[in-house]
Amino acid sequence: MEGQEIRNSLKKVDKNTWESEKVGNVPIKVYANETILKKMENDVFNQAANAASLPGILKYSYLFSDAHIGYGVPVGWAGAFDLKEGIISPGAIGFDINCGMRLIKTNLTLKEVKPKIKELVDMLFKMVPAGVGSNSPQMLRDLKALTKSDLKEIAEEGVDWAVRKGYATKKDEERIEEQGRVKSADFSKVSEDAFKRGKQQLGTLGSGNHYLEIQVVNKDFNKEIANSLDLDIMKDQVVVMFHTGSRGFGHQIASDYIKKFLDYSSRNGITLKDRQLAYAPFNSDEGQEYFKAMSCGINFAFVNRQIINYQVREAFKNTFKRSERDLGLDVVYDVSHNTAKIEEYAVENKKTNVIIHRKGATRSFGPGNKELKGILKRTGQPVIVGGSMETGSYLCIGTKKAEEESFGTTLHGSGRTMSRVAARSAINPKKLLESMKAKEIYVKANSITGLTEEGGSAYKDINEVVDSMDKAGISLKVLSLRPIGNIKG
Amino acid sequence: MERYRLLKNEATADIAFIAYGKTLNELFRNIAIAVSNVMVLNVKRRGTKKISFKLNSENIDYLVIDFINKIIFYKDYKNILITDAKIKVDKNLNLKCQAVGEKLDKLKDLFLVDVKAATLHDLNVKKEKGLIRCKIVLDV
């Protein structure tokens, strides 16, 4: 079945949930309202159908409201695979392994931050390197001239390494998915090239849709949960959100193993529907090697975001001349949206470990999940949904329904509607800057042309995509957040 | 003959282009120029740094991927952006590259977007009207 036919065959489950016929091994399940669904490209359904044909896929090939065309599978997609019969595929995880979001709260209000926003953003721009090929912050001694054995520790220990070196606290770890460390990491499965690309990039933001933002709590949808997370505790509370991943280290791991899996396919007579979706059986030697290398990428990204977190704390202390405790710079949560991990779910009424692939999709665990620590056990897991630099972002919360229905997975962002090249000509840089100024958002970027690629009109309406998932009961809205300062690479 | 053309209606989240060449040598040179221009606005082709490398791949598609990934590797590892290259590709798909480039810190004010990987998505190399054309999508 082609994309258009699949779209036409979708049956409405409710206003925000749709199911196709079986396409390959399983049907496609889409979470989106009718308006969003109409705008999804036909190729999104072709790619979801290719994924539905992969060996060992369980229940559905899932699409979320932010889905758009990706490589191999769409961005905004998830699929769970049986550990014995299933596969692992870099194309179903994404090049930027453990690309993710972190949200930090402050005890500051807009009134306190506004007069210093330029100073703060300029300071952050200096302390958090961003842009093409940016290198680790020079002021951090531990990151200068990282050796292979240093990077092995980082890749295998994750945020435990950062705690040891004084860049993180145990309290931070509680608020990071997997507590900042997946134990399946084995650095011996990572190539020399990945080490060379990664060793200078810890603590850097990168470019493209990666950003660091100062935001203000805009609207609350669930005050009780927000307050439990120490948010919305005062009017116009300021928070910090950033989006980045495993930089060149993760990209090199993905590139290395796509090549290895293409070779595996040709050696084993596997016909691929899409070369970008090359795979190996999860239990094969090749599959296990990638899983261990990819896990190093996950840990690297957690440490990358932790180093940025450290620099954010320093920048606030320098700007406001107040102590860290007084500023209240606590991690609200850190979530991944490009991973494959082993998680336990009920499949045909039996508790089963699966290898869940999430590409541009966020874990969404509900209250009581055994993976969650402290207050999160009561509230559920925070889901951070990044929007464009003009339109704002959301904090949502995971649900039991997601665990039961979508292998604990929901959307990750607003999703693009316009290509970068199209945005460069459609969005006027001068007008964009004027519009951001009018909205009182101070931006610091390496390039204005690069900035136009990220203009609000290049993205879907974040309110609509978040609302769709909320109404489907897969992740629930807690707060909307609006930007007041932004750093882009 | 244009060296390359950026594609407006493809690669929603990333960058797609078609590069052209009368020969494989010219095609690969134009791919290098396109990749550097995707990353840095109006970058000058004359660079002060020299880089040489060799590659061999089992087919032309993989050679394109390996070539672009090598450019990305030097950008991240040596902080040098390759801006132009002399290329020789033989019939066994052995590629010799003598490139020039510039240190990234000298280009800082002109950065557009970081290219992080070459993808196999819609990748194709074919002959058309006496030219070799290669369509490629870059992950940025």
C-alpha cells in the first residue's frame, strides 16, 4: 500500500487516534487530530509502513502528532521489537543518539531577569559554545585534551562521571531519564573516528534546531503537578530549557553502524525497503555491538547536557551575584528523544522486555512507574516538548495510558512544516528579528541566515500538536512556557 | 553548468542538494564545495590549510557517503572546513583527495548550520544530459 492509500485506510478510533489496516507485520497507529493528520506528508505513512514490515515489531508502528519525514523512519515515530525475533536499526533511532531536552527551574521572576536578560544571554553564549564544529568550554579543566580512557569513563559511566568530577549532584541524577546512565554501554564497540569527533565536543550545543532558552511560565494547565515540581510557585517564574544531543560522537556511531548493517544485509541476503533502515537482529553479534556502542552515545549526550547545566548555573551566579541555592537552579527533568532501550511492557497480557526504538519521540511514564524516583513517582515523568524559538514550549506529564497503549511514548516537539532551504527564502531575517524584538525575545546567534531556518512559521502549531496528545491521554499538559532569551548555534 | 542546487521542497528538517559534474572528479569537487557552502555563508574556496586523504568504497553511492563523512570528520576533529578539493576517482572507485580548507574559528561569523552526517535517504548518482548528477540529503 502506498502512503495515500494508507492515509485513506485509516480508521478513526477517537478524535485524536487513528489505525490503519495491517501493513507488513502490524498496523500503523497515529495520534493526531484531523487537521494535523491532513497535513502529514504521504511519505510519513510510507516510512511508517516500512517500519511496520521490520521483523519482530510488536503491536503497531506508531506516529505521533509531530511526525514528519525522516531517514528510514519518520521523526515522531516509535516501534517496539521482540528481543528474540526483533531487530535494532540506527535509522529508527536517529543519527543524533539521545538528542534530548533539559528543563531547569529558577527562583527568579521575569521582573528580576528582564533588566539583565541581555547580559545573561550574552554570558550564556560565551559559556555554552554553539555553532559549526564548536569545541568544549575552555574554562573547564577536565574537558581539555580528553584522552581515550577519559572518554571511555564518560561513555560508560554517564552522569556518574559528572558527579565524580563535581559537574553534577546526586539530586540532578534523580531528575534524568535512566538517572543519566545506561549500563549497556561498552566503549570497545565505539570507533576511533567517533572518539576523535567527540573528544572536543562535550558541553557544546551544536546548531540546527539545537538551542538554549530562557523562558517564563506562561499558562498552567495542572497547577498541582507544576507545584509538585517546584514550578509555577510564583507569578512569572523563569526557567531554562535546552535541546542538544551526542554531537559528532553519536553521529559517527550511527554512520559507522549503518555501514556495518548494510554489509550485514548483503551478507545475509536481506532485501531492504530503504537502505537508511538497515538493521541487524537484536540478538546477533552485530546487533549487540551496535546496542553497546549506541548506549555509549546515550551516556555521552547525558554528560553533554550535564556540562551545559553546570555552565548555566555558573552563568546565572555570575550575572545575578547570588548563590546557586538562592537562585534555586534545580533540574526539573532531562528526557531523551532518540534512543533504543530495553523496557518492560504488557504484551498479550504478559510482562515482556522489548527493545523500544524512539525517534523524535519521548518516553512518557505515568505515576507509579518503578523507574521514577522521589516526587516523580507520584506525579509521573515530565515530558519536555520543545517548540520554535518564537512560539514557546510545553511541559507535559507522562501517563499510565501511554504505558498501556504506546509503549510509554509520546511526541517530542512541534515538528517542521517547511524545509530549511525554503525557510531561508520565505523568512526575511530583518522581519524575523523585528518580530522577536516585538515579542521581547532577545536572541544571540552566530548567523542571522541560520536563524531564519528556525523561524516560527517553519514549524507546526505547537499548541495543536501538544493538545492532540493531551486529548488522546498519552501525555498531559502541565505548563506552557514562552521564551524571553535564546541562544542558537 | 551550475555546481550544485539546494532543494527547497525536500528534507523537511535538513538540507538536500543536487551536485553536478562532467566527470566523477568534477562531481566530487562540487559536492565538497556544496557541503562547505551549506555550513558557511559565501565561504571563499581558497583555504590556507591542506588536507589529503584516500578512500575506497564498494559502490558509487557509498563513495559519496564516505567522502562527505570524511569532510565532516575533519571539521569536527581538526576544526578545518574543507572548501575546495582536487579529486581523482578511478574505475575501481579509489578516490584521492587533495583539499584546501580554513580553520573554523576564522569563519565563525559566517556559520549557517552544522552538517553532521550524510544520509542514504533518496541518494542517487546518475548520468543525465551528458552530466553526472548526485542527489544527497545531509543531516544537520
